[in-house]
Amino acid sequence: MSLKRSELVNVAALAAGMAAFGLCAHRQTLIVPRIAALVLASLAVVRMIATSREPRVLLGLCGFPRRRLYFVPLCIVLGVGLGGYYRWRQGRALLPDALTYMCLISAAIGLGEEVLYRGFVQGGLRRYGVIVAILGGAAAHTAYKCCLFVLPDVAVRADILWLAIGTFAAGIIFGAMRERWGSLLFPVVFHMAFDVTAYADFQSLPWWL
């Protein structure tokens, strides 16, 4: 199998594994498929790291563009602003009135999603062109996020269409930040700022997390 084809298989396996995990994540009866999905995604990540000639380039970690350091505060402001809008749409205060352990967990979730989708998926598709890489990372992230809401273990009302549109749009923005500004750092900071603002005052994990 050629290196190019192998990379595409790895990306597809990672995206499919995470989407399948999202489908099974909230059903205790589906623990075996859930574990299998995580194993598939994990093996894909391991293979991508092992076969990549430059893992840091794959993940967008090959040197920090110091001349663009001023983009970091901008990413924080944008993330907090978007998080405040998300809270407002839910009828909550614009900013958290307290910080709980969810502050760390939500930041870790934002970091993890960016490493997976703007790092491994987008990085693995870059040989097919920047546009394909950005759209592929956004599509894989959207599939995972929507799958989390397909088989909930509680009665919920979720607008899957708007969730898909919002996640895909955010994924394009995050992906463009990585490509245009030269580092995974910027979408990571943006995403972490959003998640902390949105969930830092929760007393327990929302069911979808």
C-alpha cells in the first residue's frame, strides 16, 4: 500500500472510529462497540504517528510563529465571546459566575478535539490540498459531534441540523487558523477559551460530554 493511500486509510479509520464512539457513548449496553471504536481510532493515531516522517508537521506543532504571538489574545477574546453567545442562547449569564473542576475538564476536551481533528485528520489530508484538509477536518469533527446526540440515554431536545452547521462552520474557522497562522496553537486556544466559558461553572459533566 502506498504511503499516500495508507495515510488516507488512517484518517478514515480515525474519523469512523470517533463517529462510532459518539454513537455508542451514552448507551451502557453498547460498551463492546464503544471500546472497539476507541481501539480503532487509537490504532489509527498510532499508525499516523509511526508512519509520519515529521509528526510535528502533521500536528501543526513545527515551530511557533513568534511574530504572530499577538493572535493568542485575539483567540482568547473570540473564544470567550463565542462562549458568551452560546450561554446567552441558553438563557444563562454571559460569563461563568464561578469556576468548578469543569474548568479543567472542558479545557482538556477542547484541546483533545483540536489535536484529533485539526491535528491528525486535517494534517493527514494536507497532501490533498489545504481546502480538502480543512473541510475534511471540519466534516469529521461534525460527524462525531452529531453522533453524540443520536442515541442519548436521557430525553433531550437537540437541533441536529443547527448543531451540524455550527460545528462545521467552527471547524472551518479553526482549520483556516491552523493553515493561515501556521500553528495548531491558535485553534486550540480558541476552542479551549470557548469550552471554559461555556462550561466552567457547571457542577457536573453535561450528558453529552
